[in-house]
Amino acid sequence: MVPHLITALTGPINELEQRILESLPAIERWFRLEWMEHTPPFYTSVDLRNAGFKLAPVDTNLFPGGFNNLTPEMLPLAVQAAMAAIEKICPEAKNLLLIPEKHTRNTFYLANVVRLKQIFHQAGLNVRLGTLDETIKAPTQIDLPDGTSLTVEPLVRTRGRLGLKDFDPCTILLNNDLSAGLPKVLENLHEQYLLPPLHAGWAVRRKTKHFQAYEEVAKKFAKLLGMDPWLINPMFARCGEVNFNDGSGAECLASNAEALLGKIRRKYKEYGIQEKPFIIVKADAGTYGMGIMTVR
């Protein structure tokens, strides 16, 4: 079973798409060999921007949401993928502790947690939800607008293990991006699998480091297809510390923005692109689109 987009094509296939379609066997083999050498994230989602002449990732989420957007037809694929992922990590897994974000008022996010729990339940696991919210002292039910509900419970730490009352999981799945820092309750869990690992959280991870690594991958992939890596790789620059409240770092931001726009203009000229170039300014860590601005 392979997912298909229901949106009909409205025009001829562009050159980039045609090149990818013609290279499918080579691409699949490339991925197969790369997965043998590198361990992929347990789960992830990627934000893509498609300009027609260029297709590139602009963000990679290691604590993905949006599972509620999967159609019912996609569920069997999701369950199958969950089973395969768990089997690689902990084949004998019986219990899964899912730790979501603490913003319980976001019903769209909570619908995502409901779907995520459903997927792993159908994969054969007992799934319960633990919360990092220390104000929750007892199992708490959260009702959703569609009539479903979730029960979150306080975490119980015993030496090198983390669980809930009368619930000892083999695997702990974080759906919390740790933007607020690394909770001590999650540290030194040497007897259980913690997925993703703590260093994947925004308390440690940086977007510029990710794009540096992706740039190298894009070069290898583009060489395989005999094309310009710019077609699948977003240009980027790092400015360092910027404080919009007191204006510090503004000159660095302006000079980096102008330099980056200059590089993009040269690429547009090379490919005969008539669009007006722009860049997106965002924080080096964090999510939810906070602090994003457009510069033209």
C-alpha cells in the first residue's frame, strides 16, 4: 500500500520532478545503502517548500505532531511503520510510555496525541500518557471537542527507570520537544529506551547544525542525480545572538540577510527565474513558528 496524493496535476511535470521520477531505482538504492550506514530518527516530519523550480526542506521536526492529519487509509501504513520501528529498538516491548507537550489547551495537538496513541496501540503496545507538568498529581482526564478524551498521569521515577503508578514501560517516547530545557526526571535512564534521545531536544539541538549536515547530504544526493544541489538545498546563514528588544545584533542580521539575498539573486539569474527572492529569519532553536519574519 503506497499513499497517493488526491490533488490532480494541473500542468506539465517540471524538470526537477521529471529528473527525480526517472531516477527512482537509483534513489531507492541510495536510501537503502544510507540506512545501512546511518540510523534514521525513530519518527520525524519535514516541512517542505515547493517553488516549482526548487524543492527544499526548511524544517525537520524530531518530535513531530500532525498525526491527526493522517487519513484513515493511511493508518495501516502508520501502524506497520510503528511496528517495524519498535521491533528494531525493543522487540519484546509490551508497555510504551508516551510523554506529550504540556500545553493541554491546544486541541489540535491533543488530537495528534490521540492518533499517536491509537497507532501504537494497534501496533500491539499498552500505551499510557505521562506528563512533565508537576502540578498534575493524579490521573487527569482531558476531553476533546470530538468526544474523545485523554488521561495524563504524573511520572514516577525509581532509580534508573521512569514510569507511572503500576506501569513499567520498556520504551519511553517523547512527543515533547524540550524547548523549556532538559527535565532531571528524564536524565540517566540507563535501563530503558528514551526516544528520541535528550540531545535531540531544542535545549541542545540547533537548526544551523542541522542544515550544515543536510547540505553535505544534499551534495551527495545531487551528485547521484547529476544536478545542482541548490535545487534541493536551502541557502542559510547564522547570525549569532540577536535581541530585538534592545536592538543588539541588528547589524549582523542586516548584513547576513543582504549577503544571502545576493547569493539567491545570482542563482535566480543563472536559472532565469523572474521571482523576487526572499529569506526567512527564525530562531536557531525552537518551534511553532515563533519569531519568524520575512526579508525581501
